Amino acid sequence: MAEVTEEDQNTKEALIALINKIHQDYEIWYARISKRNFRIWYGLQLGSLLCGFLTSYAAF
């Protein structure tokens, strides 16, 4: 098995740090976007429910 040089170790550590940074940033982005999508979906669902009630009231 080949020996791991100091340069290879630094590259490996740098790669691990980059992967961790991307992972953390992605989790924050994903949580924010998920909350926003849920709020938009919830608002649209309430709006469609309200439109149904208003339509039935107007038809009455």
C-alpha cells in the first residue's frame, strides 16, 4: 500500500472541510426553502377552501 504524504493529507483534509461546508450550507438552504414552500402551499390551500365556501354561499 502506498504511503500517504503530507500533501495528500492536506488535500484530504481540505476536501473533507469543503464537503462539510457544502453539507451545512445545503441543509440551511433546504430547510429555508422547505418552510417557504409549505407556507405558500398552505396559503393556496386556504385560499381555495375559502373560494369554495364563498361560491357555495353566493349560489345559496
